[in-house]
Amino acid sequence: MTNSTVLYASQKPLMEFFTLENKNGLKLKFTNLGGIVSEIHVPDRDGNFADVTLGFETVEEYRDHNDAYFGALIGRYGNRIGSCKFSLDGEMFDGLFANDGVNHLHGGKVGFDKVVWETELVSGDGYMGAKLTYRSPDGEEGYPGNLVATVLYKLTDENEWVIEYEATTDKVTVFNPTNHAYFNLAGHDGDSPLGHEMLINAAFFTPTDEAGIPTGEINSVEGTDLDFRSARVYGATVNSEDSLISRLGGYDHNWILDKQYGEFGLAAVAYEAQSGREMKVYTSEPGVQFYAGNFLDGSLTGKGGKVYQKRDGFCLETQHFPNSPNYGHFPSTTLRPGEVFRSKTVYAFGVR
Ligand code: GLA
């Protein structure tokens, strides 16, 4: 485990990088700024390592222009809340920041991705990790309640990146954290991930309007280009003419996972045939946003000078459904005083 200070002492709090390494030589590098995971080095079937997550080299670049949310923790509410408002116990909260047209996206102007998290390196049986803590004051970004969020990152000897979220509040509020890492299993600077096979363990999804806000319907994937129940190359249908897909510029949808509510189970499997690298995603969350990187456009230059073009990385953001605070029939994102929010997601790396 190493840690190196990369900003100047005059800038407080200090933004630093930390590196976790497991017994197999896998490395996961992150910063306390936004809990951003900047490098994930995993082997291919011949044991050759590649860094499979998109990102920048310096914390200053993350601080100044991480508009794509590379690697970041997202909160308080991952994904969208329609019209920047919701009501709880009869009280209306309409002060969320509009950063996606008229809607609220990924926690607002200064979300979890842009704050510095108190970071403590920890280790336990079969893992090295870090505990990140952020105290979000009552009213921050329009959300009620003093919220204390902790996120445990672990890199296990089973080659898993484990994320465990916990939170408490002193007023009723909503909470829906996720991580926004982009992946390319060929390496972040390798061939386009559009050739990856994708499997999503879901028979239903939440259709949206043109702005990505769920309409409230729950549709079957059967017979649509959103059916990933069997693994298939997602690049073949990312430009689908199905208006439910084309209106969002490609895959950028919430799938409803085939498991009991709260149960920890499989969300998705991504596979890159040439390297043999495979990533299985497990979660206790009810949904996953598979986002195909449609908004990347060549304007961001990342590690090693790599220019990230459209769809050069994909995200599998485990979550509750977008806009849940405004839909009583979606699983609830309400967090009450006295309750402890708990959620766990695992990105498991292997080869075939
Ligand atoms: C999420 C959203 C996308 C986009 C990205 C960030 O995945 O669903 O629409 O906003 O974040 O670019």
C-alpha cells in the first residue's frame, strides 16, 4: 500500500492518491477527491496486466474537468431526479441543482465526486482497503438532513474490487450512491470496448423520456435490443433504431435486476475475447445503469495522452432506479433517522 501527496500544502484539504495491491499483483489506485478510482490493473489470460479503467493522471485534472465522472463516487443521488424536486412525508424539496437540462443528475453541482473524502487505509483477512467518509451538511445540494456517508473500498485476493456503502441521516432524506467507473477490458487505451460481450441479468428495464427520466413504466426486454440475458456484443446494437435507445444516444438505461429486492446477486458480465478478461458485477442494489459512454467525444485526454472518443468506455452503475423519489411503485430510496443505509457492489475480475 502506498500513498503519495500530489497537491500543495497550501491547498486544503489535501488531495492524494492511494494505491491498493493484492497478493496477485492487481493494483487499484484512487484519490480521496471524489473517491475517484483512477487505475485498475488486471491480468489477461497470459498474465499480462493492463489498466482497464478510463481516467486522468493528476488530481488537478479530476478537480478541473471530470465532467464525465470518471471513476467517481456519485451521490447523494446517483442518476436523475426529474424537475429537481421530490416530496417526503408531505414536505416538498424543490431546491436540487439543475445540471442536466431541467433535471438533477449525479448529486448536483458539487456532488460526492467533487468533495474530498476523509480516507483511512485499512486491511483485513484477504484484502487491502480504504474507508472513505464524507459528512454532507443539511441542505447541501438541496437535500435534507446531515448525512454521514462511508464507503469501504477493498481489493481482495480473489481479484475483486468491493465497494460497501453505509449512511445515516438526522432528517428523512433520499440516498442512492453509486460509482461511475468506465471500463475497457482491452485496456483504457486499447481497442474500442464496442467488441465486448455483455450480459445483463435483467428481464425488465425502466423506459425513459428523451431526457433519461423514467416514465414510470416497467417494460420487458423481450424482443428488444435491451435484451442482454444472453451474452452478446453490445456494439452491434448500440446504434439501435428502437426509439427507446436512440432517444438516449445509445445504451444509457436502468435495468431491473433478476433477483429479490435487497438480495446480493449478479448484475452483469462483460467479456473481452482477445485478452480473455472478464468482469462480473454483483450487487445488493435492485438496478444497474449500463451506460455506453455515448457522451465521450474526444474532448478529454487521459492517462498517457489517450484521447477518449465516443464510447471508448462503458459504465455499469449499480443503483436504485432513476427518479425513484417521485415514483411510489419503485423501490424506495428514502432514508430515515435511526436507519443505516447499506449497499454492496463487487467488480470481480477474471479470465476465460
Ligand atoms: C450517467 C448518465 C449518463 C451521463 C453519464 C455522465 O451514466 O446516465 O446519461 O450523464 O452519467 O456523462
